[in-house]
Amino acid sequence: MHILFITDNFPPEVNAPASRTFEHCRRWVSEGNQVTVLTCAPNFPNGKVYEGYKNRFHYREEMSGIATIRVITYISPNSGFFSRILDYLSFMFSAIVAGLFVKKVDVIVATSPQFFTTVAAYFLSKIKRKPWVFELRDLWPESISAVGALRSKRVIGMLEKLELFLYRNANLIVTVTHSFKQNLMERGIASAKIKTVTNGVDLARFSSRGKAANVISDLGFQGKFVVGYIGTHGLAHGLDTIIDAAEVTQRSGLNNDIQFLFLGDGAMKRELVQRADGLELKNVTFHDTVPKDQVVSYWAILDLCVVHLKKDPLFETVIPSKIFESMAMGVPLVHCVPGESASIVADSEAGVLVPPENPDAIAAAIIDLKQDRIRREQLARKALTGSKKYGREALADHMLDYLQDLHAGF
């Protein structure tokens, strides 16, 4: 089977969509399928093309057996909504054009969160007369409204109409959470064409190991109890709350060996750095995104991982993928996202649950776990055990089964 996968995030980018897509496609290739990925020059999250790449009209490379076609797009470091829309639209048009020249395709898959990738899949499916799959990673545009990035009710209404059109016209919808499936069913989408394949983790890469002495030395973290946030510093994540929690621990004066590590980049990073500087925090370290093959070494130095999203009912339906990486590394979680993801953490006994946007409660949870080594070790063991249910290869096989069934029945 030849799968054409359309995504605007792909390695060497290291965010969750890029990792999921790459690991699924790599697995499908290993199972004897042909996979072509349509993507753009890597530039997430700062809107700057990675070293070694150019924003060309058409560029081909192969990654782990995956035929990768990169197309030209509008790329800008401006994180404003309209700059992003130009980026999304340019990728949509370029993907449609490039997709016309990909021959003998059996199934077309496009992934959100921004759904203009799925518009490209819709048009290509009509032209090629092949089924297409909407992989739903985020309820967009609802999520951009939730973080205040878009306030025009008229524009939101237009986007929601397009969203529902795409759901209705997709031959198959694969959601990453059960809550997303429920949301779609409540909006009139037939449950029979909605499947759920959660996010997961590459268990061959993420596993419990000793602390990386070179990373500890480079960061100057000798003798520190390290609390980490690894991932995108975006509007939805509410990381100012974690900065405030760091300020609470510093102000207490009793926990000077607690060090907060923020690893990654994103639209809010500059403001977060300024906030930490303004509070004169000595217990906060920011580090830029590191290549995919190095990030495990940074996970390995963490004593705790904090997962946080803004307090909004929408985010109760999401499952941050970093919880699976933390579990696989045996790093206990301080989990500040109510809803479906909190149930995973609670059922796995992989961490403690704390309300979002509550720096005092977050600081208290961190201090309590720091002081209770036996409890931390229990959580770490449970996290490792729980991660086995979310191995990426098994999840990729589930999705492949759905694609094969769709192809056979089309």
C-alpha cells in the first residue's frame, strides 16, 4: 500500500506532531508499505529554516525509508495569527501542487492541528479518486480561540464551518483522544468512521537510564533536584504559572537545591525569560531546543516533570504527548491538566495531579515529592510499567490496520 502523508511538521523538528508522524511512517515502511511524506522546510517553532535546509519549491530526501518531499511555504518568525494563516495557506497550495505528481497513491492522510493540511488532502483525494484520512490532533479553531489568538466571532464561525465540512467529507477520522471522538459525535459526525489512536512513545529510544553527567556538568546542575518542562513554550501551555511556582520555591528559602529547567522554544519564550529575570529567579534555567538524538539525555537528568496547560475546558480533552515520554523515562509527573490525560496519569500511578494555574499548589507538590524519596521511587516504577501500554510501534500498527481496511473497502 502506498500512503501519502501530508504534514507541516516533520523531523528534524522535534515537536509531538513531527515525532508521531515520523515514527508511524517508519513503522509502516518496515511493514512493507510505501510512504511518501509531503512537508515543508523545517522551521518550527521559531519560524526560521533549520541549518542545512532551504525554503525551496521542491526538494526530495529519504528518511528511514520514507520518501520525503519538502515544498516552499511562507515562513516568518512573526508568531501572529495572520502570519501563521499565510504559512498554513501557502503550505496547503504547495502540497496540492506537489501531491499531483505523487503517483499510484492508495490512501491519503493529513494531520492537524491546523486543518489546512486536510484541505489539501480533500482536494487531492477528489483528483486522484482515493480515500483520505483526517488525523485529528487538536480541535482547531476552538483551541486558538481558547488561548485568545483569535477573537473575531465571524472568522471563527467561518473556520468552524470549514472544520465540519472536512469532518463530514473525510473517509476516516483518526483522533488522538477519546474526548475528541466524543466531541465529534456530539456534533453529528458518524461514530463508525471515527477511530482513536492515542499518542505514545518510542520505547526503543525513551527508557530509564542513569543521569547524563555531561549534561549536568554543562548546565551546572551538580547537586540539584531538577524539575523540568520539555517542549513547546506556546500560548496554550501557561508556563508563566511554572515560573511563578519557581518563585514560590525560591521565596521559601528552604529548597535552594531545586532547579527548574525549561527546554524548548516557542511564541512565549521571550516573555517567560523576561518574567524570570524580572523576578530575579536564580532557580530557573532556559535552554534552547536540542536535536532529537540528544533530548533523551536531558530527560534523564530530571527528577520530576511538570506538564501544564491553561485552565480551559477545551484542554481537558487533550493528552500532552510528553506524559508518555516522561513515563517511559521513569520520571514522575506533576500533572496540571485535568481531564483525559489526568486519568491516564492517575490510572498509571505515574505522578500527582495538581490544578492548573495554581503556582502555590504546584510548588507544594514539588517540595513534597522532593522530600519523599520513597514516594518518588514508587511513582517512577509505576510510570515505567504504565508506559508499556503506549509503545509507538503497537499504536502505529493499529492505525495501519484502519488504513488497510479503508483501502480494501474503498
